[in-house]
Amino acid sequence: MKKFRIFTIVVVLIAVLIPVAVGASGVFYCSNSITSGGNGRYYDPWACSTANQLDNVIDDIGETYYGGYLYQIFPDSYRYYVITWYSDDDWRVTYTADYAGYPPYSGVEVPVPLIVGAVTLVGTGMLLAGVSLRRKKEAI
């Protein structure tokens, strides 16, 4: 029985860690309207307003991060790149597609503690309302 528990725990941990390892290379952003700077995140994207800057961004993702996903943001659309790393001096753009609108998951970021706090507050309110209704029912 003890071996089964250990096996179950190991399987659960592996199942939780595999998506983290697969997405470890990261998601990066660059903007066509920025001329310099940035850190590659959505709120501070790298500059890629010229073809040379875009090539430098792709090379940086290939060399430093061993591949990843790049969203090139335009005023009303974005271009999605998949950069695949094969070896130290070989990485390629293996997929490119144009989409209208904004990249996915780039909306308002609500912090997790705020969500947990709101759910806890609503749950506590519902419990208090239930206790109050039960007391009123017992009083009748």
C-alpha cells in the first residue's frame, strides 16, 4: 500500500511539472510601434519596428531562451511566431500566422490573491446568510 501511495504522488507531481517544463522557453512580445528597448513582456515589449530588429529578437530568443513563442504586435493585429531550437547554432521560425485583434492572455491581469479573497468573501457571506436563515426558521 505504501508503494502505491508513493507511486501516485510521483505520478501527480510529474503530471503537474510536465506543462511547466514544456512552456519553460516562454512567451515573448515585440511591438512594431516601439523603436528601442523593452524586456519582452506584454507591458514592455521589445522593439521590432524594422526587419533587422525583428531578426535580432528572434536570434535572442533562439540563443538565450532556446526557442519560444513570439507575438509581434501591430496597431490592430498581431503576428505569431514559433521559434524552435535545434542546437546551439540552429534555431528556426517553424510557424508564422497573422491574426486580427490582440494576442491571447493580454487583457487585464487580475492578481490571484484578489480572486481568492473575493471567492472567500462571497463564500463567507453565503455561510452567514445560511446561518441567519436557519436561526430565523428555528425561531418560528
